[in-house]
Amino acid sequence: MRFRFFVAMCLLGGVGGFVGSAIGGLMGGPGVFIGGFLGGIAIAPIAARVAVWRRWIAPQQFWATAAGAAIGFVAAAVVAVNTLSSPIGPILSTSLTGIGALVGSGRARESNARAV
């Protein structure tokens, strides 16, 4: 189940980045990068909502998961942009969105367990 959650967060982050880049590309060169960043960040709450819907995370983990996915996406985008000369960097950087979502959901689970 955690593996599906991880893969879904990575894929949805990629979709957000792609759609944002496509829309930003209509505004010119820098718009591709800006749109990609914004698209990946904007899809993080949607990805977290999908995770709640699929019951991969509890509803109380929503915001922490969304924040983790957004932070992970920004880190992934920075790594990808700075390693464009190699196929390894951009490919491996996509995992950072999923890792961010896992960390965020784990932190929320821990804080909820402590609060009980």
C-alpha cells in the first residue's frame, strides 16, 4: 500500500509539472520553468486528496502530506533543472515528490499518535 502511495505521488507530481510547463510555455521560455514549478506545487493538495480517497492516508494526514509532496516536488524540480545534462538526475529526482509525501504523512501520523 505504501508503494502505491509513493508511486501515485510521484506520478501526480509529474503530471502537475508537465501541465504547468505546458501552460507556462504559452508565455515564453521562462514560463516553462515557472509553470512547471507552480503546476507541481498546485497538484500536491490534489494528490493528497487522492491519497485520502484511496485510504492510503488518514484525513488528519492531508495537510502534512500535501506540504511534504509540494516540498518534495520543488526539490525534485531543482535537482532536475541542475542535472539536465545527465538522464539520471531528472529521472531519480521524480522520487523526491513521493519521498516528501511519505515523510509528511509519517510526521502527521506520529503527531496524531502522540496527541492521543
